[in-house]
Amino acid sequence: MPKKLPFDTIAEFIHSLGERGKTAKALDINPRTLTTRLENPATFTLAELQRVAEYGHTDLMTVTMLADHQIKNPIDPPAPALGRPARQH
């Protein structure tokens, strides 16, 4: 059974984990790659989703469901850091 989190998307969940550069390092991916994943969660690998789950102290099913929800309901990812404006497309 997946955990109930106060987020609807994987982008919101990852944003809640802290500064994006530190999160990318903890997930063992380049910060630019993390930005790509947040914009298009279909690009996450299974291994990356597992690392997100471990780093966020949750389970793989939960992060997979968050990613799936975002794929079906696209959003603009949160700004890279609190108080900073989102990157313009």
C-alpha cells in the first residue's frame, strides 16, 4: 500500500526534499538531468525512482504513483529553490 503524502506529483515531492543540487547529488544524477526528470517524469529510470524513494524515506510504489500522476496531469515544476522564480521556457 503506498504512503499518502501531501503532494500530487513527483516534482513537488522532490522539491520538498531540499535544495535541488544537493538532491541531485544524493540521487547520483546531474542537476540538469534532475531538472529534465522533473519536467518529464517519464524519463526517470527505475533505479532513479528507487533512489528517490530511499532518499525521501518512502516506497517505490508511492514515487511511481506520483510520477504517473504527473505524467497524466503535467505541471510546471516548482522553482529550483525557494524564493527563486521558475525558469522561463
